[in-house]
Amino acid sequence: MPRPAGTVRWSSRCRPADVARAPRTAATARAPWGWAWLGGAAGLLAGVLVFAPARWLAWAVEQGSDQHVLLRAPRGSLWNGSAQLVLAGGADSRDAIALPGHFEWQLRPAWSGLQLAMRATCCMQQPWQVLAEPRWTGARVQIGNGQSHWPAPVLAGLGTPWNTVQPEGTLALSAQDLSLEWVSGRVLVKGRLQLEASELSSRLSTLKPMGSYRLTLAGGGDDAPASLRLETIAGSLTLSGSGQWVGSRLRFSGEAVADPERVDALSNLLNIIGRRNGLRSIIQVG
């Protein structure tokens, strides 16, 4: 019997449901390949991070310190490595002094950031622990309590004015509950960092030693600026002064005063470190 005009006959090989399902079936077939590419990329990234070389950290330290701190001949990986610690005068400077021994580090991911254990074999008996945490408006670095002792001549590697002063003696650096936070271009400091220079002398003076001194960085409150204080422990050259961090800049005022009977031996140094005024030299920073 003939079919009415306009009637469509569906073949058993092509039904409406099959036509509707066809695009979804093709997309479903392609999905595993998309997941495979994503998994492969994630695995490659993980492999790169796991086996990242130590020179990556050396590059980050060099850039972050404006080329004042260098890690030469790095060995190992980003996570466990060692290098030679060098203090330098910055870009295009020829001043650089390498510390004896090695600088060693261990870097580990933490819940809130990165955990770093670092140790200079020449100057630290125990590793210093550092926690770096990213923040919405900056970053926060927390340094665990620690002590270290450094030879003063390494400061000459930092360039001017240390390369002229050529200090000699011993530097004792200690940290107590110290944290630094960068918030919208400002530096907030909490805790304390103290540097003691013992039996300090200089090639600019025939007086050896000139004295022993203490420099203390003390953090303020949430909005209070950090303070810096310089004082003399003992010696024929008296150093004193105080300052504050305003935003990200240091403003410091101080003076160096020579004992009258030692002024001839200290005259060259007084001319270099500040504005000379008789027995004293006025120091201004910022």
C-alpha cells in the first residue's frame, strides 16, 4: 500500500535518538585526550619543579638583592643545595668578597608559603629558619631566633663606603622574633635584629682597635615605624645615633666623636664617614 505524501520513513540504521546522541558521543570520545594532555602538563610541571637546579635560587637571590648577595658555583637543586656566598657592590661593581666555606640551604613548601633553612658554614653553628608567606598586598618574611658571627672585612665587598673604610674585627648578628612585611610599598618590622661589632678598626686609622659598637633594629606596632639605634659599648671613637623607617626609606641621624687625645689618629676616618665639625663628624642618611 503506498505511503501518504510527506511521510518520512526512518531507517533502522539512523533513528532520531541516534542523531541527537551523535555529537555527544564524539565529544565524549575526545574528552579522555583532553584529560590526558592536562595530566601530562601537570606531570611535566611537577617534574620541572622537583628537579629544578640550584642556579634558579642563585638567580633569585642575585636579582632580589640588587646583585649585592651572590651564590657562586651553586650545586644541587632548588630544594637542597649549596654555593659559595659572596658579598658584592651591586651591578657594574668590581668589589666582591667571598666568605670561606659554603652556604647551604633546604627549601620546603609550607601551608602558607615556603620554609627555608639556611646556614653559612663559616659563621653559623645552627641553620636559621625563614618562613616566606605571600600576601594580597605584598609578602611577609618571618625569621626564627638565631645567632651568627661574621668577619668584619667581608663588608668591604659591598662597595662604598665599606671598601674605603676596610673594617676589621668581628660582627655578631642575632635575631629575636623578627618579621618583615611589605604592605602596599611600606615595610613593617616586628621583633629585633641586633649587630655587635667588637674590637673594630679601619685602615684609615692607626688606632687599633677604635672601639666596640651595637646597632639595634627594633620593630614597632602595626602602624608604628621600626627604629634603628647606634650606640658605643667602649672605645676612643664614640658612635651614636637613631633613626626610623618611613615607608620603605631609612632616615637616620648620628655622630662620631673622637677623644681629644686620639683625634689625629682618627682624623681620616672622621672626614670619610660624615660631615666634619671639629672633633666630631655628623652622619645623615635619608
